[in-house]
Amino acid sequence: MDIVAIGGGSVSLGETAEIDRVLIGLAGKERPRVLFVPTASGDDPDYVRDFSRAYEGLGCEVDSLCLYSGDDPQKILAADAIYVGGGNTKRMIATWKELGVDRLLRDHLNQGKPAGGLSAGSICWFRVGNSDWPIHEGVEGVNTARLDALGFVDLVLCPHTKNEEFRLSEFREMMKGELGAGIGLDDGCAIWVKDDTYRILASLPGSVAHHIEWIDGDLHERVLEPHEDFRPLTEVMGVR
């Protein structure tokens, strides 16, 4: 299983290009077929266009899975790599479960094909996420909330821990009620989960991951710098 979860950044401006090349390379093909899944943005056509241009520029053949326009989820089966875009994670996961997309994504990963994404597209693969779905749904006075995700990786994940000033503090607070540890990702930072190991990647200077865990009422927090080696995932899963 290869999942490359990116904390944030502009794909169209090349802010994540170094990480994008890692995901593309995992497909193992000269011109891989990348399927963009823009469910969280409501299949925003501008987002689809910008992503397609960016990834075509990186040497990919790009298709999109626009579920709200009636695209067949079986498109997933033909993809060499999957990339999930940002937006409303809560609506996205509900739509996926209704249409069986979650099962198809699991099958894709079980076949040894890579997947990843940014923001909502990073949260979705994990057990629980810190999501800004309340902002997307107009909940007054609430920025982020806990959200059960697909559970393919048994960790809690939070994106945008540097660029959204409220995010890291709200993630710390949310983690008080969670067993084990959580990983926060700055924009331009990613966690690459490869089976039972992980690496931290960065495409922007100074971008890091944050390991957060509450033990016996005390906050334990440390920075995870980008590194070249794969390390056991159990090292960041925390106390259960």
C-alpha cells in the first residue's frame, strides 16, 4: 500500500510538484494514467482543469471522476494512480460510501497501485481527520471538527497546520479525545505511508509534520522533519 497524503499547497503553482513526482513515480510507468477525484470540491470544473494541466505537465495522462456529473466509479479500476482533491471532506466521504467508491479505492490500493491527495484528499485515507467541513457547511463560529474517515491508515491526520492559523491549536484540542497519536501536515509537507512504514516529504522550505499525542492529560508534541529513510509506522502511532 502506497499513500501520499499532502497537507496543502497549490498544485497549479507547482508548490507540491516535488511530492507530486513521488506519487507519479510510484505508478511505475513512463506516462501513467492518473485519475483525479474532485468530489470534495463538488466537481469544480476550474479545479479539474488546473489539476489536469499541472499533472499533464508532469508527464501524466489525466482523467477525472466527476461523480456529481454521473461518472462511473469503475473508472478507478483503470487508473495507475489516484489523486483526491480538496474541499468538504464530510460530503465527499458520504458520497463515496453511497456509491461504493470507498471499496473501489481499497481494491486499487490492494492491487499495489498508489493513491494520495491534498487536504480533504489527505484526510480521507486515515482513521480520523481534523476537517474544516463546518466552514464549508456554514456552521457559525466553528472552524474544524473531528471526522471519521476511511480508516486505511490507523492514525489521525490534520492538514494545513502552518497556513491556517487556527488549525494546529484546534488539532491539539481535538486530540485530547483521541486514543493514540495524530499527524499534522504543513502545506508543502506530506506523509508517505508504505505498508507499515512511513516517510515525511517536503516541497516547500521549512514545511514539517507535527506529532501530537495526549498521555495522562499531558500534551506531547514534536516536529517530524523530512527524511529519506522509511521508518516503522508504529513509531508515530502512539500509546493505545
